[in-house]
Amino acid sequence: MTIAAEGSPPLRLAGSRRSPHLQSEAVQGFALISPTFVYALILLVLPILVVIAHSFWTQNYLTIDHTFTLENYRIAVPEPIYRDLLWRSLYISLTVSLLTVALAYPIAYFISFHGGRHNSLWLFLITIPFWTSYLLRVMSWKVILGYNGVLNSGLMGLGIISEPSDALLYNSNAAIITLTHAWATFAIHLIVEIPGLEKPLWVTQTNDFGADDIPVGAPIRLAYDPEALVAMAD
């Protein structure tokens, strides 16, 4: 029995029979992000697809006709109000994206190179306002930009204006200011907190081009790695 046992081939563990494809970094990475991907797919992509599908259907009060039709687009396209709303939405989204990037890069540069041992504290202080509800932050801007708000009161106190201005609220400018403030923190964290890098990615890529650690890395990163701009614009 002992001789037979010694002459028999060694037993292999069940884990060693797995396909090398299942042990690749790509598959392991996909398995790691798959729960988040499924979550985003269900709660973000699926509702958008439902809205797109409804645009090709018709509705009569509570009854939905699932017959494919372009009637909704035939009605909406000639209407000036729909075109105006579409262009205004595009204008606000592009303006907010550009202002968010322009605001986030200098702050991220300061935190990375002048924050020193307090850079984590700076990021923490920037994040604190976002512990509150999004609606509360929107309402706080209403208090600041309102007809009798903080900004109007301050401008009147300085003698810059003689009466409150109504150009600060309930318009595109108020929406741009509020949305820029809402997304700036996410852009700052995206630039600063690059895993595995001692410097932000845009500075590392600037050095690859032969430049020093100067703010010119910001536009180079946008040109060299546009995914960062897309992520911030989202």
C-alpha cells in the first residue's frame, strides 16, 4: 500500500485546475467592479432606456400605446419652446463642465503641492458641505442669491447697487453657479486622489513631455487623457 501510494501521481488541488483566463487580472478586475456596474446599469442606464422607449410610444391619459411611432418627434421638433429648452440645457451643461474643470484644477494643484501634511485636511474640509442634502445646498444658494439675500444685501451695503437685483436668481446664471458648486468637489477628488501615484496623474504626464511640475500639466492632461474631462463632465 505504501509503495502504491508513493508511486501514484500527486493529487492536485481543485483551485489549481482553474482556467488561467479566470486568474487573469482583467477577469479579476471585472469581477471586482461587476456589482457596481450592475447597480449603475439598473439605476442609471435602464431608466434612460425606458425614457427613450417612451419617446417612441404614445399615451392617452393613463393608457400607453406601445406601437412604434415618430409622432412625438414630429410634434416636438417644430415647436420653438422645445428647441429653446434643448439648447439652454446644452449651454448650461457645457458651461458647468468648463467652469467645474477651471475651478477644480487650481484647487487640486494647491492641495497636491502646497497642502503639505495637511492635504488630507484640505480635502476633508472641501467635502464637509457635501455631507448635507443636495436640496439643502440648493436652498442655501437661494438664500445667498435671492432678492433679499446675502449677496444683494452686501452689494447694497457697499453702495454698488441701489436696490436688490433680480438677475441672480431663477435664471440660467443661478443654475450654473449651483451646479458648479455641486460638482466641483467630485472633480477635485478625481484629480488629486489617483491611486498609486505620489503626484496627480496630470503632473506625471507633464513630466513625460519634458516639462517641470507646473500648472501647464492641466491642459496637457486634458489633451492626453480626455477620460478625466469626461468623468468630471458627467
